[in-house]
Amino acid sequence: MNGSPYLYVAPFFLLFGVFGLFPMIYTALISTTAWSPRRPGSEDVSVGLDNYRALLSDDNFWNALLNTVGIGLVSTVPQLLLALGIAHLLNYRLRGRLFLRMGVLVPYVTSVAAVALIFNQIFARDFGLLNWVLSPFTDAPIDWRASKAASWFAVSVMVTWHWTGYNALIYLAAMQTIPFDLYESAAIDGAGRWRQLWSITVPSLRPTIIFTAIVSTVGALQLFVEPFLFDTTRNHNGGAEREFQTVVLYLYQQFWTNGRYGYAAAIAWTLFLITVVIVLVNFLLVRRIRSADG
């Protein structure tokens, strides 16, 4: 074992595990207290599981969870389908394909704050670009923050625009491992590009598609920046009637705006457990798919 690289790498993994576990334990301890900066000494007041009991009967939390799942579905499915289609097109020998491949990454490297400013103008009610385009087909301007359907669509467009290129490059990297002879044979047999996509590319990319679906699901559960910047209320309600307030945005509101540190910690741990359950379900589905293929 002398000179083994594992001897040098192991301490870093150990430190990562310790420092990663400590915040989780500390958050769990805070979630059992009534800690609030507005009440000195409250950090030492233990309430047991009262924060979790209150959370289960909190309508605002369940509304935030519904918004999180809804926005996640509306943004993740089109995002991955678009990424797959773009990657399939970029995998062909096109002129200037290096420039095109670099171009799809521009939304990902662009500041989310700058993106939010642009999309806030696009989805503005009175002078927004999208309402101007839709004006011949609507009787009145659409208030994109006034209903769940409209606000979910607006936030989902921001998320899709930001992450589609990133997932497209992941798919493109995986496509490089598919023998190009398969596409040439399919073309000789008369299969078009989209037929090749569904008959050759998608089956070959099944593990990568499952990976991006799991990562995108976890990212959707942690959605914060886009709804935070899209919100025009000063108390982080996610709309006047909490139309697009996500779980993390609700956590932020309870922590910073309301100063309920213990309650916010309970929200964080509940979201963590929900994420773990969803990842485990995805893992079991992946195992079942693989066993069926075998």
C-alpha cells in the first residue's frame, strides 16, 4: 500500500464527509429549537418536534411544495427534450459546429441576475415584450405573476433557457461514444435524422438521460434564484398570493424576513428528506429498467 494514491486521497474524502455532515447535524439541532434573533435566549429553548408538527399543518408550506413540483415538471420535461434535440443536431458534421456548440453554453455562463432582469422585462404586464406580441390575440395584458399557470410558465421559461444548453452538452458528449457507422447505415436505409434520434440515439443514451433527469429533479426541488428574482413583493411571498413561491423561497422568507431560524431549519430538513425519497425512487426505477434490459 506504500505510495498508493488512495492514501493521499482518503484524508480529503474524510474531511469532506466531516465538514459536510456537520452542517446537517447543526441544522437538525436548530430545527428543534424556537431560535429567533428577535427573542434573545430563544436559541436555548427546545421545542422538540413542534416545528415539524407545525410544518405539516402549514398551508403555505404545502402550497410552496406544490409550486416547486409544478414548476419543476413544467421546466424539466421541455428542457431535457430540447437539450436532446439540440445535441442530436450538433452531433452532425455542420459548418461552424464548434461555434454552435460554444453558443449553446452562453445561457448557462450568463449571470442569472442579468437573465432575470431581461425576463422581467419580457414578462412585464404593462409594457412587456411578450404581451406586446400577444396583444392581437388577447383582450387585456396578461399579468404573469397573478396566477399559478402564468407564473409557473414564466419561471419555467427562465429555468429552461438557463439549463438547456448545459444538458445539451452532456448529451452531446455521450453521443460521441455512439459509433457513427450506425447513423450512416440508418441513412442508407432511408431513416431521417429524427428517426435516427429515436431509434439509435435515445436507446444508446438511456443511462445519460436517467442521470440528467435525476440531477434536474434535485435541482428543481432546490429552485430559488429564478422565483426570487422574478418576485416583486418585498417580503418574498412569490407573488401577491404566493403563486410561485417555492420551498426554498419560503425557507428564505422564514429565515431572513420572519427570523424563525428553528422553523426554517425544519423546512430545510423536510426538503432534504423529500429529496432523498425522490432520489431513492429514481434509483429503484433505474435498477428495474436495467434488470428489464438484461
